[in-house]
Amino acid sequence: MKSITEEMRFRRRLCEYAIKYGVTQAARRYHTNRQFVYRQLKKYDGDVRSLALKSRKPHNNPNVHNEEELGLIRRMLKRNGLYGLAEVYVRCKRNGYTRSFGSMCKQTRKRGYIKPRIHRKSYTKYERMEMVDTLAIKYR
């Protein structure tokens, strides 16, 4: 992060004041609670950049499909994909798959196990009407 935001400056002033006058006084002066001040002091190492907001994105997900489950879905799709995803799901459940139907469908789309169908417009042949004849008949 190249720029120092106003929030980072505020936190630096808060930490320096807390070091000088104490956490309770800093919390009162900067209209925040002591827990927040302690948290900022724990992060503060003398540099403003240490007070920058960090990402809260998780590094891993414990609920992700494992290779065994994905292999099971792939095998069942190859054998029973002709009968539809509901049949594939039933067969997977019979062989130890524990997740929901929607979860299985999402994985098949995400991994590209089934190709999405392309919906084409239906084509109707256009036959031209003779306007001259119909107008002549109409106005006689």
C-alpha cells in the first residue's frame, strides 16, 4: 500500500497518545473503546503501514469438494449422465456422496463436466404474401 490513508493517520495518533497518556485516556479522547486501542497497540510497531487494514479473505475452505468426491461425480456422470443429473445424484449418494444436489450441480458446471446447452431460436419459413392481390380484392 503506497498511500497513507486518513484512517491510518488516526490510528497512529491514537497509538502515540495511548503510549504517552494511557489506554483509557486515549479511548476517551478519540471516542472509541479500550479494546480497539489495545488491538491497535498490538499491531503498531512505529510505522504507519503496520496499522493498515489487512485482508479478511480466508486462505482455505474446509468445505471444499475433495478429489475423491469429484472423481465419484465424474465417474457417475460418465456412466449415468444420459439419464440426467437427478439420477447421477442418486447414484452418487448410494456410493457415499454426502452433499446436496445443488452442490453437485454447481461442481459439474464449475469444473466443465457437462457442457451447457445452447438454445437456438426455432426457424419458421417466411412465405411472402402478395399485397397487390389482397388490396385489389379488398377494394373492389
